[in-house]
Amino acid sequence: MPVLLGEASYALYILHLTVLQSLLALDRSAGGAPPVWAGYAALVLALALSLLVHLFFELPLRRRFTTYINASR
């Protein structure tokens, strides 16, 4: 699991701010500060999304790109 999180770290880097900003926007519209559990929920959501992006977007593109590069040699 730690290796998978390490491989998905770039997706987490890209997605974490979007998840946090969405959470803050929802709480501002509700009128108040976000509860503590919402921060933990945002962390779990960002981790889950980054793993999904890594598994279903980054890895297939990397495999396809590697195949393309190896075929052109």
C-alpha cells in the first residue's frame, strides 16, 4: 500500500487543493466554518480520488506510451 500511495503522490498533489477548495466553498455557502470531520472526509476523498486517477488514468497512459516508444525503436 505505501508503494501505491507513493506512485499516486502526483495525483494527490494535483487533486488535494481542488477537494479542499470545494469543501470550503460548500461550507461558505452554508454559512460557517467547516466541522473537523469535514477535513478528515476531504483527506479521505482526496486520497481515494488520487488512487483512482493513478490506477485508471496514469497507469494505462504510461503503458500505452511505453509501448509506443518501444515500437518506434
